[in-house]
Amino acid sequence: MWVHLAVFVCWLVLGGQGQDRASFRRSGDRNGRCQYTFTVDSPVESSCRSSIGGPEAENLSARLTLLEAVVSRVLGAEGLTEAAREAADVQETRRLVQDKEQLDRQVQELRRRVEELTMETEKLREKPCPLVQADPTDGFGVMKGSGPVTNGEFQELKAELSELPAPAKVRENVQNNTGLEKSGCGELVSVGEPETHQKAESITGKYGMWFQDPVATGRPYGPNTVWRINAVGKDVKELYAYENLEQLARGFPMKVVVLPEPVESTGATVYRGYLYYQQRRSPTLLRFDLASEKIVARKDLPQAGFHGKYPYSWGGYTDIDLAVDEQGLWAIYSTDKAGGAIVLSQLDPESLEVIRSWKTNVRKNKVANAFMICGRLYTVASYSTNTTTVNYTFDTASGKSKMLDVPFHNRYRYNSMIDYNYAKKKLFAWDNFHMVTYEVKLGGF
Ligand code: CA
């Protein structure tokens, strides 16, 4: 009864709000009791929670749509036929083959270019290469230029000789070298006209030196081998070897030796298979084996001035000048004790020890160059005067000196090296880029 009353009250209360949206239903349950059911719509439809529908349903729907799209793509890819896949593989393979062929062609082209560069390098190596010069004094203490040096310290020689005290032997055990002289020796009578063999190709060859070994050993270089050094530069190390004079004239060296130590000046010489030279900026003499290409001896020349202290008149750091004649190896230089006069020392060719020394009475910076013939020192008056003279000689056998007046021709007017080759009976000289020789005549046998 109370239940019927409660339902009725609720129906009255809600009836005003629900009105036509409310419903009421009465039925019996299994037990025979009456069951009343009424349904009332919510005044705000969206506030009524539902297990299905609303934002969650929309969200779920959107996710489902995306999932369907993914599934569709997957199914589509899987749906490609095997033939299509193979076609794609073939196309990719072709593309890779084309790429490989193109790369092969590029490799071939690079190899060809490398071969060309290698050949070009070999050709360049066969020619003397110019050296970089940054020193305004061209590494020689001589200002660059083609004319004679005008620096006050290296003024042109005026054939002037300064008298100094008589020669003095340094060692007590002086040997009489008269007996060492070989047949054919004598005093210089005349010097022939210069014969030009080659002209240097670049500025590095304005000064230089060149030689043939008067006692070539043939291991492996014979008497015809020509050795050449372009001497302009701070770090002169290239020693060029030519098979003979003809190859020198053609400009085809057979070898370029890189010396382990840089060369100073133009005073080197070649003797019995060795190059003898002064190490740059030092009084150190080096004996370089041309066969093994190694330095086999080094020795300081005692008290020798170097690097511009006692040069020849043209400068060029020509402080120490090495020479070879019938009697062996010599050094022409000066010392503080000698006061700038030429000191002449005979050297042991193996150890480079001084065997004996003489002081002459000619100032080194007053002569252009010097050479040895048969134990006699000769000096040339001028390096740049077209017609000059061999103006002085000093005989180590007698210890006496005398003035000479043997004509000498500086054809190219800048003679930076003069060296005697007793096997050829010729003077080798380097005159303003030119490699020249002079026939000499000796007398008084
Ligand atoms: Ca010389």
C-alpha cells in the first residue's frame, strides 16, 4: 500500500516536468507480485550518461577509421603481385648497374689522369726545377740582378793585390810535394777561349758549379759523367747527373741526387767518386759518396771564415773554395789570423783533415776566383770584366808567389765558379747561367 502511495506521489511530483516524456508500466513478476515501472527522460539529454555513444563513441569511431586506413594500406601493399615486385627489383638492379658503370668510367679516367701526371712529374724531374726564393739577397749575400755586384763589400776587382807576409807552413811535418807531381805538370801559360756547353734554364742557375771527376771510379759513374748544381737559393740540395756533355747540352739529366745537407756557395768539387762540399752556414766540409749517396766524412775546416766573412770579390758566400789537382784535394779560404789573405790547405781526401797549410800574400776579397794546377794556386782578377787576367800564382813547392798576366775571357761577364780538371786539362766555369770550359796550356816542364 505504501509502495503504491510513493509511486503515485513521485508521479505527481515529476509529472509536471516530465509530462509527455514519462511513461508508466505495471506488470507481474514470477512470484505473482505487482511490479510498477516508470521511465522519465532527463531534462538535459546530453547529461544522461550512456554506455554507448557521445564523445567516447566519436573518439572510438575516429580511431577505428584510422585503423581501417592503415589496414587498407597494409592490405594494399600485400596485394602487390609478385610480378610487380620483380619488375621493381629489375628496375633497381638496372639503376645500380648504371651507377656502377659510371663509377667504373670515372675510375678509369682517374687512373689515366694519374698516369699522365706521373709521366709529367718524371719529365719535370729530368729538368732542373726552379727553387723558391724569398731572400732578397738570393741566399748568397748578393742582391738579385743580372749585372755586377755593386755592394761595397764585394766591389769589382781592380786587379789589385795586397802584399802580406811571406807564406808560413802550419805544420812541422811539411812534405816536399815536388816528387808528387805527375808528368805533364807545369806553370800556366795560357787560357783558351771559353766553350759554352749549356745555359741554365732558370734564375736558380745564375750562379752554380759543374764538374767531371778527374779520377772517376766507374762505380757506377765514369769519367764522362757531368755533375751540376744550380747554386742560387737558400736550401741548395739538388745535384744533377748527366751521362755526358752531350746530354748536358740537351738538358737531359740521368739522375737528380738530393744531398742530405744544403750546399754553401760554389766551392764544391768532385774527386774519386765523391762530392766534396761546404755545408751551408758552417765551416764544415762534407765528403758525399756518389755511389751510396751518403755522407761518409765531415770535418770543420779549422779557423775558416764562412758565410760572407772572407768571400771572393763577387760575394756569394764564397768563403771556402775546394779544388782538385794532380796532387789531391785543396781548400782555398781565409782566417782571422791570416787577416783576409788566402790560406791554402791540402786536405786528406778520406778524413778531410788538414795535411798542410800556407798563407799567401793575396787578399781573398780582391780576386774573383781561384783554382789549383800542379800544386800551384792561381787567381783570376775579375769576375765581370770581359777581358781580365789570371793575375797571381802561388807555388806550394817553393812557397813563392808571383804576379801573372795571362788573359782570361769572361764571355758572359759574371763568373761565379772556376775549377780545374786535370784529366781534361780544362778549366770548368759557370759564367752568368752558362757552363763553359777553357783549354789551358802549361809550360816549363
Ligand atoms: Ca774555384
